[in-house]
Amino acid sequence: EVVPPSGLQAVSGHSDDFNLPVDAPEADRRRKLAEWITSDANPLLARVMVNRIWHYHFGVGIVDTPNDLGFNGGRPTHPELLEYLAGKFHADGYQMKSLHRAIVTSKTYRQTSHGLPPEQYAKGQTVDANNRLLWRGATRRLEAEVIRDAMLAVSGKLDDAAGGPSFIDVSVTENNGTTYYEPIDTNDNAFWRRTVYRFNPRGGRSGLLDTFDCPDSASTAPRRAVTTTPLQALSLLNNSFVLQMADAMAKRVRSEFKHDIRGQVRAWQLAITRDPSEEERVLSEQLVRNHGLAALCRGLFNANEFVMN
């Protein structure tokens, strides 16, 4: 039997009939599919978008399978909330800025991840150790791209210009019709743009980004893996980019405090927005005297508080 182009009958309240002949051109089929997906009668569009945006803010969606809100996917932890936000998203004309504002100004998003009363924390851990019910703020490691951008920012090297062509930190060669990409070490302002502007070939991946679970650009990644491996610590200690940023940060701090070692230890404030404890201050001053300010900056890049939010 010849099957005409149509939508899914399983989506209730939304006609699956495209009103196209079986031999309709591909362009017409694609246009009808796009209209069917984005129709006001399709309740899934708003739910999927709300869940995905929630996923980006909290690390996991209200439904923990962002690419599958169907029967085989996860169950929503807060179904009424998902429906409320989906309705609001639709009523606001699918404006993502309005949805972002509603989420990040909520009490749920602004909860603390530490400092809770011991009894409350113990009860929460017993009932919901994975924090799926969001009884406290979620602690998450920064994405690989954000870690790189943060190093550029605190070193004073970040070029935050928007738009324009990508920066290319790989060498490109061709051999018998095959293109090869090899990462190259760079120390030039042209490469200090936000990582979102990096040229991402299928080969020649960045060692630092790869170590911190940056997805392969050759495949889709609805959710990022979050691993903890020795290679991450080694990269934050020895990667050439990290060493360059540590030197640049040291130069930035030294330009303000000259030979005042106690003042230079204020690099803590620059990197993780707090002053060191008395013990941390003493150890940091000792590190600067023995190994230089760049060593302290590199150590701060390795602190959990630098790579977590």
C-alpha cells in the first residue's frame, strides 16, 4: 500500500493529514512537516522546548531524556510544572528569553547547594540523593567550552566580540582527496575568542575540550557525559593553553600589585571570587615565593570552585 505523507496519529488533538498527494515533491513534504511540528495544535513543541531549556539550566530536564518525551522515555518529575511552563511558553509566543527569565528568577533556581541545616540535608539525601526533586541547588561542573572561556576571562585575554568567522586552531592538509586536521599550539590574540566560535572539524579535536567531555561534532548529543578522570587534572596542570593562560593571569595580577606577594594572592578573588582562608593565604604566599605567581594561577585553575558552578 502506498503511504501518503502525513504526521503522527499518536499526537492527540492534532490532525495528521497533510492533504498532499502521494507523489508530492519533497519540498512540499518538508514544508508541511515543518508546519505540522510548529502548529499551535501540537502540544509537544512547547513541552520539548521547555524541557530542553530546563535541562540546560539544571543539568537534567524535568524529563531526563530530552530527545524522547514518549512512552519509552523518562517520566517527568514535575508534570504540572512542565505543563505550566509549556502553556506560558506558548502564550508568550515561544519567546525563549521570557522562559529563561522565568526559570532563572525562580526560588528553585536560586537555591544554595551547600550550607543547609544538617537535618534538612540528611533527610534530602535519604529521600532524593540524586536531587531530582530539586530540594537544593545542583552543583555541576562547567562545560568544557566554559572552562576554556573562564581561563581566557580571568587572564584578561578573552576577545568577546560577537559574530564573524570562526578561529581555526588546527592545521589543514589534504592527501589523495582526504582532508586531515591536526591541532596546533597557538599564542595569538586571534585565537582568544569564545569557544563557541571555534572551527570544529571531525578530526583534530582539542585535547583540553575533549578531556572535559566536549561532544564529538560529528554526532548529536542531547545530553553531555560528565566524567571525572585523572586526565582532567593532568590537562589543567600541563596543557599548553593552560600554561599560557596561567602566565597571562600572573602578568595581569603582577601589573597591579608589582612585588607585593600578599597582594598577588588576591588572584583568588579574580579566579573564584572569594578571598583565601588564612591557611590558603599562607600556603599561596609560600607557593608564589618558591615557584612564582604563575604556579598559583595554575593551581587556582585546578580548584573545584573554578570548574564548578
